[in-house]
Amino acid sequence: NSSYSASVSKAKQAAAESDANKHPVNQEFEKYGLTQVELQQAQTMGITAIGDSVMKDGEDNLQKIFPKAFIDAAVSRQAADGIKLLHQYAAQGALAGTVLIGLGTNGPVTPQQIDDVMHTAGPSRQVFWINVRVPTKQWQNDVNRTLTAATHKYQNLHVIDWYDYANAHDDWFYADRVHPNVGGNMHYGAMIAKQVIVGSK
């Protein structure tokens, strides 16, 4: 009976919401689109994140939303260097069930590199790759197209469309138009968290 199951799930959702509101966390992110239920789910999620300077800028917010996340982000990191790190963490048995990648700001990403990431993560993990907004570089659109194309090949690859979400908002960025400012980083952290929480279910 679908109406019965719908009312049961509504009741469950209502219970989860009232439960969540008893001990709220990270309420400052609610106005950026995260619900209190999602913010509480994020508290227990294991994530391995590897990224470049854009993720480095957003690291504090991501770490706050996902306290159990392991985030390795560095300035000027190329995709090849980030993928080497992924190999190391995989070899150590240190990869969480959810992998978050933020590479492609500093140079092109090839289909082979995406294959490498997906092969290393394996089919049982969910991989979220944040696409890029680098309007000053010719590889921006290539990276984003290559990532989107790869989602047709891998069911467990999710592209987080930061480019589309942020591109109209120059006020979210510093003068270089690449790195989010303090306000932009709130949007960055919340938008990525939302996609990861919803997509990991």
C-alpha cells in the first residue's frame, strides 16, 4: 500500500526532524540549504577528501560539517599528484566509503586519470568529484566536460557541479575569480555537503 508507506516515511521524517531539532549542530549552514537532519547525518559520515587550493580554502567548513572526514588539500596540486595520494591511502586501507575529489583547477584532467581514480576507489565506494570554475584558464571547460562524460561510464561517480552553482556569483570569489572568499566558502561547503549527503544514501 503506497499511501500507507508514504505516511510511515512521513512520520519517520517528522520524528527525525523533531529529534534533530532537540540538539542542533552547525545551524549557521541551514540558511545555505542544509537541513538539520542532514547536518546531523554528516556528523557520523566517513569521507576521504583529496583536493587542491580551492578545497584548501573550503577545508574548515567541510571539516566542521563532516568532523570525521580526512581532508588532504594543498595549493597548486595537479591531478596526477592527488591521484598518487589516493593510491597511497588505498594501499594503507585508509579510504573511507565516500571519496571526495577536488582536482582540476591547476591543469587538465584526462579520462585515463578518472579511470585511475575510479579503479583505485573501486565499485563499492561512492566517488564525488567537484568540477572546476577557473574562468582564466582554457582547460576549465575540458575538465568539466571530461568529468561529465565519465559519469556515463561509472554509476558510482557523481560530479558536483560547482561551476554551474557558482559561476554567476563573482561576489563569492576573490579577485582571481577562482578561490572562494569567506562568504563563497559557506556556499562551497554547504553545497558540496548537500550533494555528498544526499548522494551517499
